[in-house]
Amino acid sequence: MKKMIIKEKDTKFDILPILKERYSPRIFADTPMSELELRTLFEAGRWAPSSYNRQPWRIVWGIKGSETYNRILECLSDFNKSWATNAPALLLNAFKKTTDEGEENFHALHDLGLFMGNVTAQAQHLGIALHQMAGVNYEKAKVEFKFPEEFHIATAVAVGYYGGNKKDLPEDLRDQEDPLNRTRMMQREFTFNGDYMNEPALESSKNGLDTSKEQIMKKINR
Ligand SMILES: Cc1cc2nc3c(=O)[nH]c(=O)nc-3n(C[C@H](O)[C@H](O)[C@H](O)COP(=O)(O)O)c2cc1C
């Protein structure tokens, strides 16, 4: 059965414009990012909820032209390096895996996600785009930035104002810059008013990806 694809323009429920309009670009306007702008984003993250208020998030940040920016860039996968140089700022996101008592903090990654959710909403409000990246050499980044054993590097983020020119991208990435190409699962695939149920007719949204996007997804960790 053909997968049903929901595009941004088809949003059925009345959600906040900042959520509807957000997307993850790989090109950015020339406008530089200042420390003040980044600190505004981190302040939004700072007020995120976290399990036991443990605030396990740790963020390394660098502005283009600085040594820290170049050090973060060097920790990215080759695929992400191919476009992330367009970003005026880069972040590296880590979380503390343990509680102060040395137990595993099972919810730490969840809390870092909430932190980045706040950062994303604040950024969108300011017209700033984020592109999260899993394609990071975690071990290298942990050593490079001198994180102790009880931390884990989760992601990197490219940050900058929306804008830029598709010509700054490798050719195979240019088509992906159209936010209307974005797809999502149907709500009935991931919400259950009762027991979990696998909807066989609706497979994961990956099946709704066009071929070029599918190819890109395979490259993310290279
Ligand atoms: C945790 C996380 C890791 C991601 N890793 C990468 C990555 O390494 N490289 C990349 O180009 N995009 C990456 N993305 C971007 C996703 O592919 C993108 O968010 C998704 O396709 C939905 O598109 P949208 O954000 O424009 O709505 C990542 C996103 C998240 C949230």
C-alpha cells in the first residue's frame, strides 16, 4: 500500500507558527552569529525541565573564524563537514551520564533533547536556524574537548540565520533545501489511545523519503 506522506503545508492542527515554519537547512545567511545571540539561545535551554533538575546538558560552542569552531568541525563526519562549514556557529552537545551519586542517569539524553527543544524554539523565534547532527566522531570529540569519563557526546549543531545560497552545497544536497520536501509519519503511527499497535499498512516514514534523501541519510555517519 502506498505510504501517505504529510508535508508541512498539510498540517492539520493549529500549531505554533515557529514549529510549523522550522526546518533544518544546510545553508545559512552570511550574517555572523554573536556571543550574545548564542547566549540568548543557551538561556532558553537553561530553563528547560530536567529529571530531578539535574541539568545534565553541556554545550561547547564556537563562532566561525575561531579555533573552537575549527576544532568542532574536525570532529564531524566527512558528510557533515561537506556542508556544515556554511554555518556561522557550531555547537557540540554532551550530557552527564551519571547522577551525583554515581548511578546511571537514564533520562540524561532525554533532558539534553528538552534543552535543545527550548534552544530550537527560541532560535526560530529569532529567525535563527539549527541543524542537528548525529554524524560526529564521539570518541574524538570527547578527548578533544577534555570531557571526563562520565560524559557522552551526543550531537553537534550548525547554527545561523536562514538564508544563503544552494550553490554553497555539494550538488547532491541542493534538492534537499526545499522545506516542502519534508515528510512525517501519520499521528496514528505513533500515538496510541491504548495498547501499542504496529500499523502494517503504514511503515516508518523512511519509506516516504525520496531516493536522494535516502542516499543522504546513509552518508550521515561517513
Ligand atoms: C539528533 C539528530 C541528529 C541528526 N543528524 C544529522 C546529521 O548528522 N546530518 C544531517 O545532515 N542531518 C541530521 N539531522 C537532521 C534530520 O535529518 C532532520 O531533522 C530531519 O530530516 C527532519 O527534517 P527537518 O528538521 O527539516 O524537519 C539530525 C537531526 C537530529 C534531531
